[in-house]
Amino acid sequence: MTQPQPRPPRITGVRHFFAAMGYSLSGARRLWAEDAFRQEMIGGVSMLVVLALLDASGAEFAAFGALFAILVAVEALNTALECVVDHLSPDWSEFARDAKDLGSLAVMCVLLAHGVLLAHVAWAAFFG
């Protein structure tokens, strides 16, 4: 068993801002290792192309941008949840299954919101 590591000294001030940026970039690199996230990125680029082809408004592009930022955040939280659950329960357990299923549901809800936005833009383009 490994020895516990001492807590690093607290970073404050401007150095904290840059440290936090580094932590976020590390998180982005970790998230990129997830197949689901890479698929969501491809889906996001594809949806941008479709929105452009449907002549979406600036507000609709802004809504897409906000939803996509929420998707990235929820996917990051879902991945963090899976990491913690896998650490706490390396073998199968009901709590681990439930936690992972709930994280997956959260991601699906944001993806469905993207679908609603796309349906709205398509409806307006063809029938509006």
C-alpha cells in the first residue's frame, strides 16, 4: 500500500488563476480520452454544419453554444463520477450501476435538449 502524500501548499492570488487553468486543461485532456466525448465533439461539429445549412439565427447559434458548454460540463462530471465509482467499487455493485446510470441519464438529457433545438431550427426553416 502506498503512503499518503502530503497536501501541497495552498496557491493563492494570480498564481491560483493559472493553476486552475492548468487543472482545467488536464481535465480536458482526460475527457478527450473518453470515446463518448469524442463522439459528442463530432456530433457538435455536425450540428453546427446543419444549423448553418438551415440558416439558423444568431440566437439559435448562441443557444447551441450554451447547450454544448453544458454538455461538456455534464460529460466531465459523468466521467469524474465514473472514476470515483470505479475506485470505490472495482467489482460489480448495485450502487455503482445506479450511479453510472444516473450520470448517463444526465448526459442523455442534454443531448435531448440539443435534439429539441435542432428540431426547432428545422421546423422554422421548413415551415416557418
